Amino acid sequence: MLRISSTAEAGSRVTVKAEGSLLGDWVPPLHAECVRHLDAARLVELDLADVRFVDRDGAAMVRGLMARGVNVTGASALVNALLGPSGTS
């Protein structure tokens, strides 16, 4: 299960927070939430501090969002390792 919430900040910045495990059927809703904000020309920060696990599809999705300019924060050492060599650093 994955809980997704968004918090608008000053200006055009928004933080999308994910809590739980990013896998399977939960990958598309998180992707859609981030893309919705990107399409509205907002700067998106993806907070993964409360994500415990990311599967292959979830990691690929996060890397794709990072390539589009999403700033990923708060990932644990495990989640960073699962995201691959680029991680969130």
C-alpha cells in the first residue's frame, strides 16, 4: 500500500509525499500525481522519507521523474540503493 499526498508551497513549488511501499499497482498513481504537477509547470519535490521499499518498476519511474527535473528527497539508504547508481544524491 502507498499513501500519496501533495502540499503546495510558496510560488510554483509542490511537495509530493509517498508513504509505504512503491511497487506494483501503486507506481502509476504516484507517477500521475507528479506528472500532473509537472504539466502545470510546477517544481516538484518527491519526498520518499517514509517509503520502505521500491520495486524495479517503481525505481524506473522515479529515475524517469528525476530526468524530468523532479527533486527526490528523504530516501533511506535502502531506497537509494534500489533506485540505482544515480540515487537521490
